Amino acid sequence: MMQLALTFNDIFKSSFLEQIDSFAPLDMVIALALAFALGLFILLIYRKTFSGVMYSASFGLSLMALTLITTLVINARQTIISTLSSAKENCFLSLTSR
């Protein structure tokens, strides 16, 4: 049985960059808005429950920023994975049709 290996050349030949239509700007805006709300909630909980000697406002803001950064990274990763999986399917189909 012939084994089919997917190389970077196969991926680039399939023009996977043109297939990045799975990115929806509205989904990104909704995800960032929800992440902002969650970060704001975490910040408020931190302010209310802090019982130490010195409250750090910059730490609270960094907690909020982490939620937004994490959301961006997860959305970017998901877009790349879905694009590459569709490119892999296209390459597999082109390799099997030879």
C-alpha cells in the first residue's frame, strides 16, 4: 500500500492562504467582547477580594489583558488549524487522483 506524506510544498501548492475564509470578523468581535466582559469581571473580583498590604492596579489590568490576548491566540490558532486541515484534504485528494 502506498503511503502518502504531506510536505510543506504540497501545502503551499494547494494555495491554503486563499482558503482563509473561515475567519469571521464578527465572531472575533463577539469573542473579544465576551473576553473583555470576563476580564472586567475578574478585575472586579480581584479588587473586592484583595486583602493584602498593597493593592496593585497594574496586576488587575494585566489579568484583564491576559483574557484578551488568550482569546486572540485561541481564535488565530483555530483559524490556522481549520485552514490547514482543509488544505490537507485538498492535497490528499490531488495526490490520490494522480
